[in-house]
Amino acid sequence: MQETAIEVRPGGADHIRRTVAASFERTAIAQERQLAPLTDDLVLVDSGLDSLCFAIIVAQLEDELGLDPFSDLDDDLFPVNFAEFVQLYETAAQGQAA
């Protein structure tokens, strides 16, 4: 199966997507990790990042976006791939705007 590259979406969702991707990239550099290409179907455990990196990313995104969608998330709904991770933030932003 061919991986789908991150698509540019108009409006707020594109901003969230770019912000999340930038946070992944900054964290990988700061933690000296080799980040896999950020495609929608990239499985997070195969991204090259560890649990500390994800904690850093979530903290950065809370500062930058004012969102912490993990605080109320059930363990069985944890995102598995990059697209689901981004969607979690997009959904939280929509809920905050409502």
C-alpha cells in the first residue's frame, strides 16, 4: 500500500495540521531522533519518537493551540497513526469553537 502524503487543507484544520507536524519535527531534532516521513498512515509507534517525545509534543501543542484533547480521552480511543493524532486536535478545536 502506498502512503499518502500530508495534504494541505484550507482554513483552521490546515493550521492545526501544520502546527502538529512542526511540533513533531522540532521534537525529533531536539531529542536527536530520526523522524519517519509524516504521512497520514504513519503508525505513531513507527515514527521514531518515544513516549518522552510524545509528552513534549502534547505540552507544546497545549501551549501553541490551547488544546489538550488527551485530558478527557478514553484509553481505547488513543490515536494510532498521524492522521488520527491530527484529527484529535482538529476535533478538539471544533469543540472549543462551538
